[in-house]
Amino acid sequence: MGRIVLVIRLALRDLRRRRTEVALLLIAILAATTTLTLGLVLRDAAGDPYRSTRAATKGPDVIANVGRAGDLAELGKLATASGVTEHSGPYPVIAAKLEASGRTSDVQVIGRDAAVAAVDQPAVRQGSWVSDGGVVLEAAFADSLDVGVGDAVALDGRSYKVAGVAVTAAMPPYPGASCIVSAGCVNGAVPDDRNLPAGLLYRPGLAWLTQTDLLSLAPGRSALSYVMNLKLADPDQAQAFVDRNRGDHGRPVPMQTWETVLADATDLARDSQILLLLGAWLLGLLAVASLSVLVGGRMADQTRRVGLLKAVGGTPGLVAAVLLAEYLLVAVVAAAAGLTIGALAAPLLTESSAGLVGGAGTAALTWSTIGLVTAVALGVAVVATAVPAVRGARSSTVSALADAARPPRRTGWLIALSTRLPVPLLLALRVAARRPRRAALGVASIAVTVSGIYVLLVLNTFLGDQPDTGAYTEAQVAVLRHVLLVWTVILLSLAAVNATVITWATVLDNRHASALARALGATPREVTVALAAAQVLPALLGAVLGVFPGGFLLFAAINAITGGDSDRATLPAPWQLVALVLSTVLVVAALTSVPAHLGGRRPVTATL
Amino acid sequence: MSNTAHTPVLSARGLRKEHGKGEGLVRAVDGVDLDVSAGETVAIMGPSGCGKSTLLHLLGGLDRPSAGEVSLNGRRIDNISEKGLARMRRTEVSYVFQSFHLMEELTAVENVELAALLAGRSPRAARRRAESLLDQLGLAGRARFLPSALSGGQRQRVAVARALSNEPLVVLADEPTGNLDSAATVDVLQLFKDLHESGQTLVIVTHDARIAATADRKLSMRDGAFVDEARLTGGTTGRLGALAGLED
């Protein structure tokens, strides 16, 4: 117990002494944990409006439909099946064309009773429920048509007045409505060169009429489909009910559970979630790079402290524990903060649909989410810290007390190559060659960032085309753009932190070598350019690798995970890729210029 | 403190270097006048903290004076830009440090050629000159060794070779034997004697009476100022040279 207290006390004292570094560490891990939390809780948060709608509309647990009157008996059997407590319907449904505001849309029209139903009673948001001569439109559909109560619409050429606008939990809001007519429906994008089969409904909306109006609108009884809503004793057993009652003869009755409707209603959140989870892993990699550099630089400064700990009787295990404990404490704080921020921010990245009641609330954190986010934060800290901590623990006490710097690496071929270059590049190559692991981290950090930007470019172009192709509405595109913006800002921020931290670590590590070079005749400008170029050269390599294979692989991974069709995506043009590489190099040059400038102008005599 | 017999290659007038302010003001160098002639070896001695190393830094343009002038080869260097000072250090002044200051990742020959490469010499010429210098200093067999594989005396000889690689007007040595054992000290003393005899202008800051004995002049410093000057007749062939054990 005493040892644990000692370790924590030493770790806390040291953290307090190095507030800037702790802040940078915190930002690095926080970026990853926040994004991961967002990814994990987003769908749950996005489900809130559906759950509210379900509660407000006596939402069904199972929705069954048949395509012809001859199958009505099957629905009758379902109504009396074991586990069913209530039902409404069967209601007749027809496919129709709705004209409003100069636009024509496909629509599924359900014939309902004016009386309140026991299951699935759509909640009227404006106006009133169905009455003869009056049509009620699903709210998201009405919103997209820009139609309100009192407006006139035409169904298959027959004029109706919009009596009300309502929401339902029996199907996802427009444009994701489930198909309950026998003609069949298509949602999402349809390539320009492909014609839909005649009669197939394209992104149908939903409307309700009285049964009398519906039957008079239908061209004949053969045009009618039927839908029935079931309430179960145990809603969580909806899928089991469907499996049990699918039908044991020729044509099974199509059924949807409330969970399927929820999944469809939060389909956009699924796409956002995939983006965020991928972003979280990229940010996790960047955080490892940040931490490795920070920890490495810090260990160099802590050599003497390690020596002192050992000199007063600290075992290598205790020394490693103290060093690890500091970063684990930071990781735990970052995990807690990431979980909180992620849960609070999740509603901001969800779709606000007119077709559902209320908005997303603060996401609930499950133990599995808390566990995973904490594990990732601790994993990042351990991966980045373990090697330097063990190295520090194993170092000789005498050399540690003498504060001997870790000897630089010798990379013979780079040293030989550098002799043929101008002075700044000669020095730059040698600076990079002194710490190949740090240079590799710089390359990896930029490669990960550029891969992310590559994918963002592809997705941005893809989203730009969506309102035209029909896969997403403009509102949905706006939500996904929000997600991409969050991704971009966090990714670029962390990359900027990395570039600055790596340069600063390089500047500190090269204090002596830079001073010596100046004593031998290198100008401050040459040393400054060398320190900056030592970052820019790996950045150039990282940017090129980030485009290919990085970006291509990441995009392929996204397609593989989402089952996306890469042929539908427009890959960045060569000029865009060249611009991306050049911009990366320029940004890195700008970010490194200040620390490099300070490093190039340190007083020589104070260092030597 | 001046030597008027020859044209000075390095001179200082009223040189001052101050640190701090008010009551915390410290005059590390306090009104030093100095002339060093071409080919002359000047030893500066004094207790620790008297300002010897600071003076050496001012003379070579590594640090800027608070007041006074420094001239090299008749040209003021205390008021030129950092870039100008850097260029000057490439070819006109070079340093030998107490702790050698060799690049740990470079071999002996790579350390020596670095100064020539920074001065813009071709890689081939720089390597040839470095190998020749190491050969002259008895380190031909150690040219491909890293500093960590060399003894203290060998490291200091590498540092001297580096200082000579651009044939500077003046070599400024700061406690060149301060980190060496007795055997290595004698080794380095012999090296400085040889340099002196070859006509190299040397300013050596030292605690070691034996190395001071190799000089033409010995200046004693206290509290940032020269307090005594002694001309050592005949340099290494004089009485002090004999005391140092350098006489044949």
C-alpha cells in the first residue's frame, strides 16, 4: 500500500511540475477518446427521437403487411398469435402519385379510421387527424415538400386538402420509409443510366386518408395491400416473434420489428458512427505518435531524476512504475473527459428529423463503452510509454546521476550522403538521422493525417453529389458534413500538435549539436533551416505515403466495412493530390518554423 | 597588455561582459585590452570563474561584449552580424573545448571534416584534409572510430584536428587538458608545442602551468581583468618549458 501511495505521490508531483507537457498529453489522448466515445454512443443518442416517437404514438412492436386481400387471413392469424396483446388494422394501403408545390412524388397511402387506434396512432403535429376529404402527411415528407395544413395536394390527380401533419413510429421518416405496398419501393441513389421498373415506387412518402377516401381512390381491390400493427407482451422478443410466425407455407408474411425500424431511422447515424470510429482509430495512432515523442523527450530530461530515485533505493520496477503511473493518470483523466465530452456532444452530430418527436439527448454511457474508451486511453499511454520507461528503469544509476544524454544513433549512409548536400540539408539529414525513431514517428504521423484528409476529400466530393443522386437528403448531407468537420478539426489539430511537439523535441535534443555546428561556422539561419528541414523531409515522405498507399487503403477499408461501392466515389484528381502533398509540407514548414527559429538562435556559449 | 613588436592578428580594447542588473550585476570580463600577434601563443590563467572562458568566447565571436571592441586581422568583429560571425568562425577562428564537443554519432574523420564541409569545401577535399590532419596527429589508425571508442587524449587530438581543418588565423583553446589524465595531458601539451612551432596563433585558457609554459606570454586574470603578464622567453625552450618536462 505504501509503495502505491509513493508511486502516485511521485507521479503527481512530477505532473504538477510539467503542466504544458501534461496539457499536450491530455489533448492528444482526449482527441482520441472523445472521437471514440462519439463513435460508440452516437447511434444510441440518435435513437432517442425514435424512442420518444414510439412512446407518443403507441408505436407497434411488429408491423406486418400483405400484398393482396387473399392473404388477409394470414394477418388475422398474427393478430391472435401468442404474445400479441393488441393490434390495429389490417389497414388498406395503395401506391399513388402525390402532386404538391409543382412536384410529383411517389407515396404510400394508408386508409385509417378517424377513431384513435390502440396501436400506432400517429401523433398529429399540426392540424388534425384524417377526415373525409382531408389527407394527413408524414411530417418529414410534408417538410420536404414544403406543404402545410390547409394546402391543396393531389393524389393520383384527385384533389385533397392537407388536414394535418403527423409522425409515426411504424416506419422510418421520409426518405427512408419502409415499403408496405406490393408494387415494391426503392430508396437511396439510383444511377442516372438505370431506369426503374414500371410501378416501382421511388423514395415514397407516407400519407393517411380515411378508409372511405382510400377505397374510392384505389383503382380496384387488386391494387390494395394491407398493413397491420402488433403490440407484444414483451417488445424485446419482437424478432423472436417474427421468426416464430413467419409462416410455414409458400409465401411468408413480410414483417418488420420496431428494432429494424429504429435501425433504419438511425441509418444516417450508422454512417456517422463508422466515420467517427475510423477517425478514432486514426486519432489513436496519432496520439501514440504524440505521446512517444513527448515521453521520449521527457525521459531525456528525467535521466537525473531516475538516477536519484535509484540512488535512494528505488528498484527498476519502482522507477518504471513511477514513469508509467504519470501517463496512466493522464490517460484516465483523458478517458473520463473524452467520455463526458463525447456523450454531451453526440446529439450535435445526429440528424434532426421532422418525422420524429424531440431530439437526441445526452447519450447514456454503458459499461462496455466506458471500458473500451478507458482501455484505449490506457493502451495508448502504455504503448507509448513502456519502452522509454523500461529503458529509464534499466539505465545505469551512475550515468543517470551524471545526466548523460542518450547517445544519438549513427546512420552511416545518411551521413555519407549528407556530405554532398548544401549546409542546411547536410545538417538536416544528420539531425533526422540522429533519432530515426522520432523521424519515423514524424513520417507515420503525417501519413496517418494525410490518409485521413484523402478520405475526407473523397467523402466530401461524394456528399456534394448526394442531393442530386438521392442517397442522402440535403439535411442528411449537412449532418454528415458536420461529422466530417469534427473529424477534420480534431485530426488537423492533433497533427499540428504532433508537428510542433516533434520539432520542439528535436530542437531540445539537438541543442548541443546545433550549438556545436554554430561554433564551427554554421549560421543561425542554416541551423534554423536544418531543424525545420529535418521535420519537413519526413513530412514530405509521410504526405506521399499518406496519399499512396495510405489514403487508398483507408478508403478501401471504409468501403469494406460499410459495404460501399467505391465506383460511386470520385477519387481526388492528381492535381488535388499534388496540392495535398505540397500543402502538407508547407503547413509543417510553417508549424516548425517558430520552434526551429528559436532553436537556431539559442546562445551557443550557454549550451556548450 | 599589449605586444607592440608585431601587428596583432587578434586584439581587444576595453572589452567588457556583464551579466544581470543592479545589485546582481556581475562583470565577467572587465575592461580587457589584449593584442595577439600572428604566430604567437598566449596563455591565460586564473582561478575558476575569473572570466577566462567568457573572454575566449568574446574573442571568437561566440558571445557579444557589453562594451569594447574586438578586432580580427584588423577588422572589427564585435559589431558584425551573426551570419558574419559564423562565416568568420569557418575560416578565421576556431575553438578547442575542454570537453572536446565531438559529435558522438560521427567517426573521428567525419568530425574533423565537418568544419570543412560547413565552410563549403568539396566532400573529397574535406575528407583528404581530415585524413591528412589525423595522420599528422598520429590518429590515422583511429580515423573510422567513433569518439566513444577513443581515449580522452585521442578525442582532444581529434578536436584539435577539427579546429585546424580550415587553417584558421587563430585557434582558441578553452582548458584543452582540463578533462585529461596525466599521460593524455603530456600528449596534448606536445601537440600544442608542435602547433606553436608551426607558427599557428594560439590563445589558450588553462589552469595547467605546464601548458602555460609552452606559451610566449602568460596573462593572469582575476575578477574579469588581467592582473599580470609574463613573457616566457624562448617559449617551450625556456625554464618553464623545462619544468613542464618538454625539453629534449
